[in-house]
Amino acid sequence: MTSTSTTTRSTWSNWAGSVTARPVRVERPRSVDEVVEVVRRAREEGLRVKPVGAGHSFSAVAQAPDVQVDLTDLQGLEHADPGTGRVTLAAGTRLHAIPPLLSHLGLDMPNLGDIDRQSISGAVSTGTHGTGLDHGGLATQVVGLTLVDGTGRVRTLTQEDPELAGAVVGLGALGVVTSVTLQLAPAFVLRAVERPEPLQHVLESFVERCRSEDHFEFFWFPHTHVASTRTNTRLPHDVPLAPLRRRQRLVDEVLLANGAFAAACRLGVHAPSLVRPVNRASARLLARREFTDRSHRVFTTSRRVRFHETEWAVPVEALPSVQRDVDALVRRHGWRISFPLEFRAAAADDLWLSTAHGRTTGYVAAHRYHREDPGDYFAAVRDVALAHGGRPHWGKMHDLDLGTLAGLYPRMGDFLALRDLLDPDRVFANAYLERVLGA
Ligand SMILES: Cc1cc2nc3c(=O)[nH]c(=O)nc-3n(C[C@H](O)[C@H](O)[C@H](O)COP(=O)(O)OP(=O)(O)OC[C@H]3O[C@@H](n4cnc5c(N)ncnc54)[C@H](O)[C@@H]3O)c2cc1C
């Protein structure tokens, strides 16, 4: 029997600073056996266990009531099969660590979200996604996983097991995932075109462009008529690269996207009347750039300005109406919103709790600077999204409970039954899970 590294931690906080926890203890297991030991010991003591990844969820999904399981020491490539393009990664592996692990295999993750700081298990557990109608979220890349369930039993699920579709977007409610096996794509390059365009034109062409382009998305600054579009085209891995120069990337992302934007947000807090002119100026200055680079360098950027976020999945055809409804609400309430909204799309999938379950999906994400109260604005975006059959991103802020969620997820009953099987004593419960899944 090995012994895990146990510490006490005064206070844990998520990336946005919106959720804190004071766990009784923090365990850092280094092996599957140590995870088993952590779960069994906590169960015997009547304590609840919560695995945590990189703490990048805005919701309280990762909040540890008693024992926090930090997977920092469970990282790396466990197995690779270049023939099938399948790799098994330890659950705590950070997304940014994956491309270097894959480069000698000629493989890439088929799609990614906006950033790469998350852990692979945290990202798939909440249904993290990028954009592109031919591609599902990261969880759709999972073809197998191993977890330690609430009784301390190690279970491996493969595509032969129907429960895999339930366990992948598991919200940390079913067990501590110790490894995931991903189906990857042959390495590819992306050509990115970013430019400002008239909002009206982008709304009218959104669904068609999502269908015709590999990866299409846009940002919209409230109080403006401009959309900042981003179109990524997949190219073979051996085309010549034309990456952003390091200096240009630094200027665009660190100074303009993050530094100047942070200053604008701070200004908005102290002088709300300036939000509209500042947004209009920002929209005029929006990036117009083209570059070609390895896929992960194009998909992801750095986000240094702290914010709160809510995101909703609706049928993709509804997304232009959602934008118009949100615009009307912002005008009606006279709100000054400094942060842009982001609009993306993803393929339908069959994962039980995936936000794209059973329907081709459009996503609307609303943000608020972390020093501003997101309450009324996020509630209004929620109501707009719900009117269009919206499902909330599990890792982002929302206040729905099981009563509403059960009507949005046709396989919710199956998920609850799987939870009863894998975690009968609710070792992995926390307040968030009690709200969205019931006791
Ligand atoms: C700046 C920023 C940008 C973002 N961009 C996107 C985006 O583009 N697209 C998108 O969809 N989302 C995005 N997100 C949300 C983010 O991807 C998700 O919230 C994701 O779950 C965070 O991963 P994490 O490793 O930090 O997990 P955590 O937040 O630490 O945990 C999330 C959940 O996973 C569970 N979990 C973690 N590890 C395990 C494990 N080993 N076993 C079982 N359960 C586990 C936790 O218990 C918890 O329930 C963004 C977040 C931030 C802060």
C-alpha cells in the first residue's frame, strides 16, 4: 500500500475567483492505487471527495466540500497507438502539454476550445467545446476511460460499454477519472482569417458559414454593429507555415486583447457612460489578420483579463435570434456591457449530458468583467436562451436545477441511474451537483 501526499489548504479558488472552497484536506495521488486509497479512506470517514482539474470552471462544479483530489501528479502519455490514432493520457494532463506529447506521433486533437490551460479530465467532464459543425466537443474524442467509483472500485469503460456515453461528460459525479483514451486526428495545420464585418451580414450568413467553413465563430461587442469573425481552415500538416511573429502575437494578445482591454474594462467599472464609446472604438480597432500555424497554436489564445461567463447551447438555427434578443434586452435595460459575446457551433453528439446531445448546436457565451456583478445580465441571457431550448454549459455560471434540466436532457434519467450505480453513497456530491442532479 502506498501513501498519497496529503496537505491542508487554506482556501482554494477557481480561475475567475467566483468560487472558493476550504477542503478538510487536499490529496495528491500519484497512481490509480493511491486514488483508490483516497476514495476508500474518505468513504470510511464519511467525507465527500471532489477531483479538481485546473479550476477553470466558472460554476461551482469543482468545489470540494471535504476532500479535494488534486490530479497534478497524474499527468502524461500512458499509451499511444499511431496506427489507430488513439492515445491514453493520465487524467490530470493539461491541454497545453498534449501537443508536445503527440508531435512525434503525427497526431493532433481534432478540435479545441479558446484556451489550453484546462486538464483533459476537467475539460471533458463539463463538455468543453470549440467551434465547427463537423466537430463535437472534446468529450466526443473520448473512446475510453478509467475511473475509481464511489465504492473505490476501478472501472474501465470502452466503446463496447453503452455507459461510456454517460460517463464522459460526468460532471465529476461518477468517480475520479484516472485516464482517458482519445481518438485523435492526423496532424493538421490551420489557416486563420480574422476580420471585422457588419453584424447584420454575419447574422444572416452564420448558419451557412458554419456549414461551409471548417471552424467559424464571431465575437460581438454590445452597443456596436460590428462582428469580429474568425474562420479557420484545415490544411495538410506539411503546408508551409506563416505563423504570427512572436512580437505581433505579443502585441495583439498581450497588449491589445488583454492589456488595453483590461484597461477598458476597468474604465467601464468607474465610468459606465464610457462603455459604449469604448466598445465602438474597440470594434473599429478589431484585429484584421491572417496566419497559418500548427492547429493548437491557432485554436487557442491566452486570456489574462479575469471575467465571469455564462454559456448556452441552442439549436444552431436559433443563434441569430438569440443575438437579436440579447441586443434588445441590453438596450431596454440600458446596461453597459464592456465584454463581447462569443458565438460558436458544434456537431450533434450522443453523449448523455453533452450540451450538443441530439442536436446541431449553436453556442452563445456572455461575459462580464470580474469586478462587475453579472447577476441581472446573465439571468436575462438565460431567459433568452431558455426560450430557444437552451442548455447551460456545465462549467459556466447558471442557476438551473434538476427540475428544469431533466426536461432539457432526454438521457438524464439514465445518467441518474448510472450515478446510483457508481456512487450510491454520494461520495462525490457537492452543492452544485445536489442542485443539478438532486441528492
Ligand atoms: C478563460 C477560460 C476560457 C474557457 N474557454 C472555454 C471554451 O472555449 N470552451 C468551453 O467549452 N469551455 C471553456 N472554458 C470552461 C472550461 O473549459 C471548463 O470549465 C473546464 O471544465 C475546465 O477544466 P478544468 O481542468 O479547469 O476543470 P475543473 O474546473 O477543475 O473541474 C471541472 C469538473 O471536472 C471534474 N473533474 C476534474 N478532473 C476530474 C477527474 N480526474 N475525474 C472526475 N472529474 C474530474 C471536477 O470535479 C469538476 O466537476 C473556459 C474557461 C476559462 C476560465
